[in-house]
Amino acid sequence: MNRLIKTCYPFLLLLILFCSISLPTMATSMEATETEEKVVYLTFDDGPTPKITDQILDQLKKNNVKATFFIVGKEIKGRETILKRIYDEGHGIGLHTYSHNFKIIYKSPENFIAEMDKTKSTINEVLGTNLDIKVIRFPGGSAGRLNKNFYNKLCESGYLIYDWNVDLQDGIKGNLSPQCFLENSKKCMDKSTRRIILAHCNSNNQNTCAALDQIIAYYTKEGYVFKAINHTTAPYYYRFKN
């Protein structure tokens, strides 16, 4: 038995070394590693939208909280002042494609990237800036859509993916009560101390606005720090098959 252990020991060491080298090549996934700091990222998809986005911004300003808005390019026209307000008040800006049309954006990685590029250009044109926005989110999330080839092309373009591990479910159930959204905000898909909350700012998200005060109060009481996502924030995407 001792001879068998001595014989196998070098191979076990090699296996452990291989695993320790290979696993970190995957960026933050659903099995995100806990950090010492408790951080929560409030994120809002699909804007800018009249009234609702402004109401969300009012709530954030009142609570002195920074969030991240994933912008849909086609929604900008006629709502330029809302986009400018997001930027001027120090919130994070991410890209959420231009058309939000699944048949178009998921036809190929090239289509997807072109839509992100177009949205970035539109944002910079409106703001009069030259922001190198790297933060992106897949409409509907990356699960079942992202693969190695797609991921590599996004990396070549410099884009960073941010899915979520907390879902208010206000995208598909916008009429749920503010209390339901509060309870949903407490449900995390993993054990990470980093919470990325998916919320929306569509025309039917009035109750999302109504829930914000309570959501912010809950996470503040739990010792979380609110931050906006930027290019220094570790990417977070769901595991994918090659």
C-alpha cells in the first residue's frame, strides 16, 4: 500500500497543479469566489425610458447610490437628456445592443459586436465624449448563447460581460408588487458576497421604482456597499460549453 501511495503521489501533485492553473482561466462565473467586501451593483436594462428612468434616477440621487444603466441604442433618440443625466450624475453606462432584436443580434458574433459598437458610437455622439465603453450585457443573458468562439471575439473587441446573480423578475413580471421585488432582491443564485441585481427601466416598471428605497435600505443594513460597474469591475458571466 505504501509503495502504491508513493507511486501515485507525483501524479496527484501534477493533477492538482494542472487544476490550479486551468480553473482561473475562466472569468467570474456563477460559482463566483467570495470577496471580503460586500458589494452590490444595481443594474437597469433597456433604457433610457421617459418618466421611469428619471424616477429611478431620482430615487438613486435621494439615497446617494450609484447604479449602472445598460443602454439600448434605439431608445436614445428623443431621450438624449435622460442619457446625459445618467452620465452627469456619475452612474455607470453599459451597452445592451442597438436593436434588442434577438433574431438580429444573435445571428452571429459579428452582428452582436456591430450592435454594441453602434450603441457606443451613439452614446458618445450624444454626450460629446469619446468614452471607451467596455461593459456589456447580453439581452436575455449569456446563458445558452455564449460559447468559446463568441467569447474570444468579444475579448478581441475589448468587451467585458456582466450577467447577474440576483433577478428582480421585473422584466417579465413588471406588475408584481414592490414587496415582491424586495423579496426577489434578497435571492442570490450563488454564495458570492458580490451581488449584481438585474432590474429594468421600461414603461411598465413603476413598481420597480417604488421598491428601490426598500431594496437599498435592506442591502445597506446588511453591510453592502453600492457601486457602479466599470471596466475595472471583474466580469461576471455564466459558464459555457466550448
